[in-house]
Amino acid sequence: MTIETTKRRIQADRAAFMGYEVRCPFDGTTVGPRFVTREHLDVPPNPPYAATVRCPKDKELFEVVFRV
């Protein structure tokens, strides 16, 4: 995996994401549910297991994978 690929997928606690405590891996802007462009519902245990997010500042797309 390249550095760019690893930045496009980060892991985070779901509660932290809901509380806007997760930071964009590109510029550090805090993001949360308001910036979700797509939820990934197809993998257990507690859907959604991940969300595609667009950073409001730099407009980069990345995936937040929720930790179990």
C-alpha cells in the first residue's frame, strides 16, 4: 500500500466520529456524521461499519472504518 492509499482509509471509534473528534488525515480538520457521503452497510457486526467522508476544508474523500 502506498502512503496515499493508507491515508484514504483510517480507523476510528464510532463514538468519537459521532462526536466530531476524528481528524481528516490530510489536513487535520475535525469531521463527523454531517460530512458523510456514503455509509457502508454490508459488513457486520454493527452496520454501518464504515463511512466515506468528504473533508469540508480540503474536499478530500477518505473512508473511516469503525473499530469494533
